[in-house]
Amino acid sequence: MADLIKVTINGNVYETEKGARLIDVCREHGHAVPSFCYYSDLALQASCRMCLVRIEKMPKLQTSCTITCTDGMIVTTESEEIEKAQRAMVEFLLANHPLDCPVCDRGGECELQEMVFDWGGLEERFSERKNYAPEKFLSPMVANDPQRCILCKRCTRVCDEWMGEDAIEAGGRGAHTVIGTYDGWLNCSECGNCIEVCPTGTLLDATYRHQARPWELAQTITTCTFCSDGCQLSLGARVGEVMRAVARDRYVDGINGEFLCIKGRFAHPFINHEERIRTPLIRYKQGGRLVPATWDDAIGYTAARMRAIGEAHGADAFGIIGSPRLTNEANYALLKFAREVIGTENFTASDAFSLAPCFENLSAPLATHRDIRFAKTIILVGGEPEELQPLTGKQIRQAVRNGGARLVIFNSVPIRLKEQAAQFIHINPGTEDAVVLALAGANDDELAAGKLGVEAKTLADVRRALDETQGDCVLLFGSELSAAAMATLAQLPQLLGAREGRRFLLHPLPFYNNSVGAHDIGLMNAKLSVAQLLDQAGQGLRALYIAGSLLPEHLRGREETLRQLDLIVVQELFETETTALADVVFPAASFAETDGTFTNNAGQVQRVRQSIPPVHQARPDWMITAALASALNADFGFQLSASAVFREIAEHIAAYEGLRYPLLKDESRPVQAKHALAGARDMTGAIQEIRARIQSMNVTSARPTETPKVGHELFKPGTLTSKTPQFPLLYAGNPKPPTVLVSPLYQITVDANLRATTVAAGD
């Protein structure tokens, strides 16, 4: 436990940790200290001079953001002297600040505006002409109104420390200093975190600007529907339309703070997109077209067809496929439908890989993102979190930069995180299993090193770093590991043995928002993969009930076989390659139109809350499944309540035992599922399997030497992200338009012919 000291603030004595930052201690105990440049967990700037306090025995006022507490310190935060100094600083800030609050997108949420309103009666003793520059675009996602800048430099520090990109920086001198980029155009991951942390309207959301005022929006705290990190965000909706997504701390206090990636912040237009499926669709004859129908007709038609197939071929003629993109409630309803209504074990979820080997052999708790941030040693095997799990990538960067963590990366691709790594070990493609074999013990170093293409000493050095770790050691792994290697890595804390002062934590890197939840619910059938189920088509499998769409790798090459099935039922938001094969299509609600839960890659169960009513005739997935069950004479008893579904989950799923929606209401302290720890297992068989697999490897492909471009995964247009026109533009190379004064969407045609070239002026 940290040493406690006593500090006196405004006559009140408080206990705090030795070395705590004074501004944080003041705020924690209700003593408001204003600031602009200070931002928790970022490097200090100390430029706004707003957080001034009087400290006994110090001759001048001090900036509380730069002071660490010492025992016996006596502090005053409120006095005429302090207020006079703070008012003077605000007066300086307003000297060149435009009075355009009525047209500024940040109006109503601006920290400078609120500071002025709180104090009132500020003098204006400066009469020189205001600096003026036209509003411009820094990228398709970020707009810039430079004269509003107060030079707090939060944006530049976030870009550096959170994202490791240094894409935005301050230029110029004195009153002419501006925030911008080297050539006037941002080429970065377009996360928009610079917009989020900006205290004024200097940096703006280019996809939302001038569309609504903050007070017109109903804010709903929910969980992001994209990657497995489970970031918390607030959806701002007006009259049934989602206008923006933010993680602003006035609305949200989640595991991600104010961090969001480009998808979480900007990819929400799919919710109200005109291409959403509007009504149920039925294909009455093979080769015919899908015809709009009523819900009653679609449910009745599907139930009749299912009943006939069941009578003719039995329960095992059906396959049920859920999705790691759906809520826990939706996947549980599908599992219940498969077992209790159909009576089949032919169920699974369309995930890219199964986490079952990890959780069946789990010998250490899952690492939260906070654990990663304060870890002392981080081992990353495979994966690319900066593109596929951006919050995890951000926490790794800050652990290294702000916490001094030791990062070791094993990867066949020189990913961007290598810049923060103490050791980047460039391995041969497809040899990730050899890393696990080497970490498990020194006996196979020569074999592993030979296949990995590294020196055996390098592997010994990594094991030594693990052995010498004092504090948390986090093991992260991607999809590259085989089942045996994943099981062995999950047992690695037991294989390496306990040591005082060291704690092992595991952190899988699945691709989708509810991959862990789909496994927990039991829908990810460990005995039956999606490929194995689909391969039964025409060999006993006669019907498929699919929630969401199949992954391209699952669908590819099987289209003709699937068309021969008697019935395919699909629940989806948009027409996809999967709905093109369907006999019945149900319009499903998006995450913004339903209640439920997602479970992230840290095992944290977080709420998904309805922000708007379902668009058109869409319905939540679990509700569609319950209605279909009812038509087949099975009453699920959910009573049109997602909380009733979750209550049943908590009663039947051990990891969720005792949980209820009210216990999940605090997004700042999410509840972790109680995943059972396996204890020590005999891994001899798994290690022998890995060893045999490695010995049979024929490593022929060369190691990539180029670092992948920023956004090569983040910008890739998918079913949902393609509905935001800026994504195809970014994926094509983010070409700079002829002028930055107009949105690039008005200057560049977004189509299949767009290429990664710069558009020259006059073209």
C-alpha cells in the first residue's frame, strides 16, 4: 500500500498518497480548480496558468497541475488574489477569441464558455484586431477553426501519447501560433480524439458540424458495436435519428475515458441509413425474388416451413448460427431456440476463431484495460491491436510511455506498435505456435528459434524478463495461435510458476464486439465450427437459421451448396451476400435500437441501451427469435423485456451468476464475468501437439519488412462502415482535395475507381 500523507486544503485536512498530484487531490475532495491544459494521465503542459493556488511557504502562486503533494502541505484554492490572477488569464484567452458562440458547434459544451459564464463580469481591456482565418478541413473527419484555439495543446499530446502518431502539432509563434499539420492535411488513424479533448470549438467533427445543437440531443450511454474492446460512448439522437457519437466526460465515464477510434466515433450513420432493410422479406419459390411481407406473414411462413422440415427430416436437419456482433440476450435466445424448440445441438456462431481453448484452460484472470495501462511487462504474440483493438493499443502505448512498461512483441509483420517495444522479435509467418512452445520452457529453444528465424538467446532473454517482472505481466495473443497453443498460453502462468510480487494476466484479442460473450453464453459450440456445420449442407442439413451474416471465409465456395437447402432464414440490417441466399429475411434492430449487454475482451459485461426506436419495421434479434418460438408453440417467457432475458442468462450461465441490469449501470466500474480458473493442468499432450506441428512446418514465405499503412484495417469499408462515405475515401488513400475550405466529399467522387492519388488543383 502506498504511503499516506496529510494535506490541508482550505482549512480541511485530508489523507492522500505521497506524490499525488495536487490538482487531482483538490478535485477529489470537492475543491474546484479550473484548468484548460491539464488532462489526467497526459504529460504536463502547464501553459494555461488557470489552476493557480497559494501554497504556504512558497513566495508566488503555483500551478497545482505541476505540484506533487508532500506531508503537511497547506493549500488555499479560493481567495481574492487567486481569482484575480485566474480572471486575468481568461481575459488574455479572450483577447483573440472570436465571439461566435451562437454558430459554434461546441456552444453549450465549451469549457471556455462555461468558465466565463461561471464567473461573469469579466473585463475586456484589449482592443486590438482579432486574428482571423477561415474554417477549413484537416481531413474528411476533422474540421478546424483556428482562431478559437487557446493553445492548451491537449490535441497534440493525445495524438502523441494515445495514438503515437504526432499527426497534429503547433506551428508559429506567440499570438500567431496555430494547431495544424505539416502539409495541411491529416494522414493518421482519424480517431478524432483531438476533437474530443479540445475544450473549445477549434477542432470539429466534420461529419456532424452544423447539424444540431448539443441541447437538442438526447444522450444515451451505450457500448460500441465494433471491436472487442467495448468502449463506452454516448449516442446523441434527435427525433429518432442518431446524430453523433462521443465519449465526452460530461456524459460518459467508461473504461476508455474520452478515447474512441474512428469507427466508434464516426461510423454511426449506418443506423439511420436509407439502405436498411425496411420490412420482412419472403422468397416464395427457389430462384424467385424476395418480396416484402408483414411480420405476421413472415413469422407464420417460417414456422410452417420449419415444422414441415422437422417432421420430414428430424431436429438435426436444422442449423442455428448466431453472431459475435449480437448482444448476449440475442445469442442466448438463439441457443434456447436450438435446444428447447428445435431440439438440436447444431448451433454455433460465425466468429473468426474460437476462444474455447483459452477459457477451458484459463489459469489467470483476464486483464482489464486498466491492468494493461499499469502493467510492468507486456508480451504480445501476433495480432495488431492498434488497428483491430484500438483501445488496447492505446493502453499499451501509454503503459510504455507513461508507465515505463517493458513491451515484447512477437509478430511476422512489423506493426506500428514496434516503435514502443523494448524488443520487437520479427518471426517467420505462421510460426506463432513456436513462441508459445519457447515461453513454456527452455527445452525446445533450438527447435522454436529455428522455425521462428531468431536466435535461441532471444527467447531466453524474454523468459528472463518474465521471471524478473515485479508487478503485473500481461500476455496478449491474437488469432494466429492454434487451439493447442492457445490452451498452452492460457496455462503459461501455471507452467512458469508463482513468484512473489508478480501477477500474470491474460488478454485475448478477438475481432468482434461480443466474441467473448458468444463464448460465455455457450453458442460457440466447441465441437462444431461454422465451416463444419455448413459442410453438412446436402448431407443431413436441410435448413439454416442465421442471425447476422456469415463471414466471407465461411461463405466463399459454398454458395451453390447452400442454395440447395430447403430453408434459409436470416436476420440482418442490410442486404448482404448471406441475405442473397435467404428464403426469409427479418429486419433486425441495430445496437442503437435495442437493450442488452456485450462482454468485451477483458470479460467485462457492459450495457447496451436503446437510443432511438427501431427504424422502419426492425425488431431486436432476441425478440424475433422469441416470436418465432411462439409460432412454434414455445413460450420463452421473456415478456418483451431484455432484462428478463438477462435474468435467465444469470441463472443458467455460471460466469454471469448474480448479475442484473441495475448492477451494470455504472460504466466507470464495469463488472467482470466470473470466468472459472482451471488451475494447473497436464499440458504434455498439447505441448507435444505443438512440437509436432512445428517440426512439420515448412517455412518458405518471406517475412514482410514494410510496416502496414495506418488504417489498412480501420478504414476498410465493411457492411456497416461503408455506409459512412468518408471510409471509402480514406481507404483509397485519403487524397488531399484541391482546396481545404470545402469538404473533400464535395470535391472527390467516392466510387470503385477511386485510387490513392493526390488530386491536383485544377484537375
